Amino acid sequence: MKINKNSHPFSHLIGRTISIPQIDWKYFIKNSFWVGIRQIITLAVGLLVSVAFTRLVTKELYGNYELVLSILSLVSITAISGLNPAIIRAVARGHEGSYPKAVKISFLWSFLGSAIVFIIGGFYFFYQSEVVGIVLLASSIFFPFLYGLSHWEAFFSGQERFDLATKFSALQTIISGLATALVIFLFPDKLIIIALAHFLLSSGFNILFYKKSLSFLKNRKTEKGIISYGYFLTKISILSVIAGHLDKIIVGIFLGPQELAIYAIGINFSKKILDLIKNFFSITTPKIAKKNTVNKQNYFKIFALFSVFGLGAYFVSPPIILFLFSESYSNSIILSQIVFLFMPFYALNLLYKNHILFYLKNEKTLLLESIIFPLIIILLTPPLLYFFKIKGLAFIFGARSAINLLTLYLLQRRSK
């Protein structure tokens, strides 16, 4: 692809340095600016909240907070989470009326999630931890607003309006993060108050931004089959959602909240860095929905590039973690380092899965992958926890991208 030197002062330099063909650099640089701003804010505020937790509250309270969030994330599948990529695909193709229709379906289904969270909360209240039970019972009230109205980011991504997504998300992140940190400072021993602050702010912003997003609808055209496609993507992701949140839940149940706090800091720190990669790749998703933009040469160069980034993160992370979270979380360092070693596989897996999902639309491959891959993770989790404790879970957390990539490749090759 020929680079337009006048499109951006750094376009020619980047094109020569990375030399990846078939990428619209003007489009990428413009939107990467907004995604970059968003990620800097998200990373900074996220670290601020994590520091507040590790410096001001006990490991037990922080571990219980992480347990509650993991349970909610697991149950969020009931809000038909597969509608997010379906919305991106429909809006990218000009069928913007599909968006409010999809949100309505998600919001109604999320009441099932409320009921499930309420039941789990009741169980915890009477048989496990009264405090965790109260927090879960309270969260069941906010559940539809936390997850049923959270699709506005997918809408703006489909429109390729990363500027709006960044502005709205940054506003939510800054206000929610600062408010949460303040509540932690004022009530360091009150899990229910800290959790309620999070639920109230997240719900309020989702209501506000959903209403605001409707004013950006350009048409009322709907894409036939978007809801069924969302159901399909949700069904094939059920086992993946379980596999994705099983680690924290079983650590919290079997090893206790203090071990979960150590595990969460190590994994969350590395995940924040991986999320930077994920969000930069999200810029290309609407393009992939329209045409094929990847090849083997791209994969090789991306693997080499992120191998360097991964090694850099491996050596830089120890002093950063100690500085931010104190010596009491020194055991979290090795967990982050294990995950960073798999960074190049993480980048490749994101690109390859988007290629299959949005361009090839190979539903058979995705269906088989949605069963085989999470089953491997679920089956490996108990023995790794038993023999290697949280280090074993950190390994499987990092390695899942390599396992997923290999699974997709073999299935796609078999389908051909």
C-alpha cells in the first residue's frame, strides 16, 4: 500500500518502520490518537483505584470486592453480551436502527441476571459471608443498568466515532475512579459503601450515555438477523465467559480473599497493559467488517513487534508494582511477568479472531472453538491451582491466548 506522506507528519516514518501493507495509516493514526488518550486515562485512573485499594484497605476486603465483580461478570452473559460485536457489524454497514433494538433485548434479558445474582447473594448471606451476600443482593438491583445499557461503546465503534467513545468513556472513568478512590479513603473498612458507589456511578453513566447515543443515530435501518446473530455469539461465548472468570472465583472460594487480592493485583496489572493492545486493535474492527485487511506477513511482523514489547514489560514491571502497591504485594510480580511472556500470542489471537469473526464469518469454526478452547481452560484450571496455586492460574491466564490461537488455526484449516 502506498503511504500518503502528507496525510500525517508521522505516517511516512511509521510506514517505513513497520511496513505493514494494506493498512489505512491515515485512518489508523487519527483514531489511534483517541484510543491512546482513552487508554492513558483508563490506565492512570485504574492504577489510582488499585493503589487506593492496596494502600488503604485490607487484603480481605479487596479480595471480596474482586470476588463480587467476578461473579457479576460471569452472570453478565445473561444480558446477551454477544450483541456488542453484532452491533458493531450492523452499524458499520449502515444499519444503525439495529442498535436500539439490540439494547432493548439486552436490557430485558438482564433481569434474568438480576434474579441469578439475587439467589447467589442470598446463599452467601446465609451460608458464607454476610458482607459479600449483602453486596451481591444490592448489585442485583443495578444489574440491568450495569450490563443491559452498556452497548453505547459498541455503537460508536461501529460508527468509527472513536472520538465520542473516548470523550464519554473518559468522563465516566475519571469521575467514577476519583469518586471510588475518595470513598475508599473515607470508608476503608466498608465494602458495601465502596461497592454501592461503583454500582451507582456505572449505572448512572450507562443511562446517560445510552440516551445521548440515540441522538447520533443517522438512520433507522435495521439489519436482518442481527438479534439472532447476537444470540449465536452469546451462546458460543458461554463457556468462554466461564473460563474467563473461573480463576478469580475459585481462588476466592478455595484459597480465600487474601490470596485473591494478591492474584488480582498481578493479573489486573498485566491485563491493563493487554487491554491497551486490545483497544488499539479495536480501531481495525470496522475495517475488518467490510474487507479483508490481514495476511501472513502482517502476522509475522506483529508477532516480532509484540515479542519486544512483552520482554520489555517483563523486566520493567517489578519495580513499578513494588512502587505502586508496596512490598506487601511483592508476590504479585511473578504473576504479571508470566502473563507478559505471552503478549505476542495475545496480539496475534486478537487479529486472527477478528478476521474469522468479521470477515470470514465462519460460524462453524467459531462454534467449535467456543466449545473446545474454554473446555481446555476449564479442565486445566483445577490441576494447575492444586499443584502450583496462583502461579499456575497466572500461567493459564497468559497461555490462553496461545491455546486459543492454535485452536482457531487448526479448526479453520480443517474447515478448508
